[in-house]
Amino acid sequence: MLLSTFTDGLEASAALLRQREGFISTAKRDNGGEFRVGFGSDTVTLADGSIRKVVEGMRISVADANRDLARRIGEFQKDI
């Protein structure tokens, strides 16, 4: 049951972030000067698991953004 709750929590977190952040395919500068892409991330998680910093002009797909979002939520939630 605990695993099910944790998994549901990951998806609930992802759904909330997708809704609040919206998706952008091309990197844009945020108010703090960082480039963001996907669902508000300053990183991209590639299919091979490597992580890249978002840079000007970078473009990503929805699949790339979802992969990065899942990785970041997993990292943040295990620390909470």
C-alpha cells in the first residue's frame, strides 16, 4: 500500500507541475536569468539517463520533458 501511495504521489506532483508550469519546447530565460524548458526545468534528462543543463536555443520534446520531470520529482520527494 505504501508503494502505491508513493507512486500516486509522484503522478499527482507531476500533474500539478504540468498544469502550473505549462510546456515550452524552446528554452526561455526566466526572471532569475536561468534558461528553462519543458515544465519549468533548468535541466533535461536524455533517454540514456544523462542530465544536461538547459542552454539558449535548446529544444526538447514532451517525452524529454516528462522524463526530466519524473527524475526531478523522484529526487525531491525522496529527500522530503
